[in-house]
Amino acid sequence: MDRREIVEELIKKGYKAEDHDVVKNGVILEGIIIRGEGAVAPIIYTNEIIELAEKCGANLSEVANEVIRVYKQHMKIQLNIGQFSDRKFILSHIYIGIQKRSNEKIEKEKCELEGLESFLYIRDRSGNGGGYSAKVNKHMLKLVDLDADEAWERAKENTFAETEIQSLTSVLSDLGGMSYEVTGTKSEFPELYIITNKCRFRGASAILDKKTLKSFVKEHGVDELVVLPSSIHEMLILPYQSDMNLDDLSAIVREVNAVQVEPEERLTNTAYLIKL
């Protein structure tokens, strides 16, 4: 079973379906678009659906029905296209994201962390049934008569207002429903901290918040910070110590990426050292 067969089955069921590939963070994702009455056509990614179907022994018709179910679920989200021509809305919903360097035709800048780039995107979580995000290009800025410099400045304000730093230990404790208490006992390996945003979506860009980072290193009595890329949604940081080996830390990042992070959400396999 492949994507083309699913598309043909959807067409037989009366849907206007077609193949559609999307590049996310340098990774090509295979999907299907079903054209409906609205201006927006959600993309249903098929790799996981096909993989699960093969494991469960589902037939082609059942797989097509699953795609239709996902499509209908996505269509419940009320997306107001007029928002993209509303300057006030854009300014209040524009943020910065980080991804691997790419050839995408979007509003972006080189990041000080080698191999990465920062970009602008619109995020809205107020819609019925969920939210959405969309990368910003020059056409979108021109549509609302918004200068790129002003867009970046407002995106920094919006992004950095959501910066959060939390120790990895406390995060894991919260997830496990356990109490977390600082005992004063020091581990041989320094405490790791997660830096992200409040909604944990594309929060890796919080690493660009120099004001918060300077406060963080001051609290820990250092002026250098080790950064371990975790995903496009978060990064791990720890105060630098002279006995740390960046090559060893990069090996850890590489192993975690290979095992625990989806390809489209990976950043680089490099541990960085930044001075503040």
C-alpha cells in the first residue's frame, strides 16, 4: 500500500484528493490534501498511517476512512484568512522560531549557533477546535505594509515574553507526579535546565533571549553557557565548567537525536558554548 493508492481510493469515495509533499526543517514529509469548500486544505501526513495500517492488517478502504476522519477533524478548526491581512493581528501574533538552515523562501536570519537559522511565524491558539502556525514570507509582510525590521522587533518582544527556564529534574518530577525538593546535594554532572516557551511549541528560539540568559548565568556565577539542541521546541542549557568536553556533549546530542527526536524536529548534533 502506498500514498498514490490511498489518493485513488479517496477519489473513488468522492473526495478531491491529491499528493502533496511538505518540507519541514529540511525533512520531506509525504502527505495528502483533500480539497473542500473552504480556502484552507489541511495536509494529512501518510507515513505513520500507512505504517500503522500494515501492522494492524487494515485494508485500503479502512486506511482511506482514517484519512477522511483526520481531514474532518482538522476542518473543525476555524481559520480566519482575513487575519493575515490584519496588521494589528500580525503584530500581536508574530514569533521567532529556530530550525536547521534551509533554502525556504521565508523571512529568516542566520542564527549565531552554527547550522541553525531563525525565522518569523504567526501563531494563533484562539480558534475553535485548536490552533495553527504559519511561517512568514515577504509577501505576507508587504500585504500588511509591515517593515521587516519592525516585524523582527515585535517578534522578539512576543517571543521573549514567553521564555521559561526550568530544571530538567523538576520537569521530570512534574510529569511523574512526584514532589521535587532541592537538597543541596551536588551531582557529579551539573544540573540540566530546559529553556523553552510557555506553550512548549517552537520554544527553542528562547535561546535568543540574551537578557534572560544573562540573568541565568549570573545566578550560577559563570559567564559561559553550554547549549544542547533538544528539538525545535526546546533546548537544554547548563552552566559551563572548565572540565566539560564539548565533543562528548555533542555525542550525547547526536545519540538522543537519533533515538528520541523525530527527524522533522531535530536541530543539529552539536553542543554549543556561548559567552554572555
